Amino acid sequence: MKKILLTLTMIAAVCSFSFAQTETSAKVPVKQVSEEVETKVDPNAPTIDFEKEVHDFEKLDYAGDGTYDFVFVNNGATPLIITNAKGSCGCTVPRYPREAIAPGESAKINVRYDTKRVGPFTKTVTINSNASTPVKVLTIKGAVNAKPADATPLNKPAEGSPLEKN
């Protein structure tokens, strides 16, 4: 019984202390800071300027070509290094240049979408680099048509194949 009474007393003390702190802090006027934080941008930093950042495939055939090359230019004064490119899911696979892109040079990031997934899609690829804007997001979208009725199932060998069973 003594333990229960002691526990309840401790809980009451902690609660009253926390309420007292809340009331005191609420009475103190808060001074808002309206100054913006300055960010220093290196004028010599590389840039990654894409021709376009969104590509619409519109309609794609089932198991068709779902690849697109996002072309970009380094308009900065120092070499551009892409450190990572990651798709928003496993169905979107980017391939990017591993070597540095010199100032004034262009390159491409190839993005492939798995067109064996029927229906509309919108997927992104996040690009990380040493550019003045270190993170860029590319988007692909479109819709994959339904699988044709006469298509060979993926697990069945084609007619005349050496794997076909008689």
C-alpha cells in the first residue's frame, strides 16, 4: 500500500512540475526571427542542366521499349560528378556516367522502365551530384497497354524451340 501511495505521489509531483513549466514558457513572449539564412553558392560549381526533366511515353506496348535518355550539360566551371542515381522502385532502372563530366560537355542518363507492368505509371529517378543543385529529380510517365491475347507466356518456350516438349 505504501508503494502505491508513494508512486501516486511521485506521478502527481512530476505532472505538476511539467504543467508548471508549460505555463511559465507560455507566458514568455516568443521573438520571431525574420532574417533569411544566406547560403553561399560557389560560382565555379558545376551545374547539371537537363534538356527536359519529365518524359511522357504516353502509350507503350506490353514488353515494348520503355527506355529514355535524359540529356544534360555541365554549364559550370568545374567537372560534374554524379554520385548516385536511384529509381523510385525496382521497375525503374537508371544508368548514369561514372566518369566526371567536364565543363561544357554533355552526357545522358538512361532510364529503363519495366513494360511488363500493365497500366498507367509515374516514376521518378533521384540524381545526386556535386552540382550547385546537388539533388535533381527526373520523372517518366505513361501507360503500358494490356498484354496481347496471342502473346507467348513468359514461362513457355516458343514453338520450335529446343526446350519445347513433344
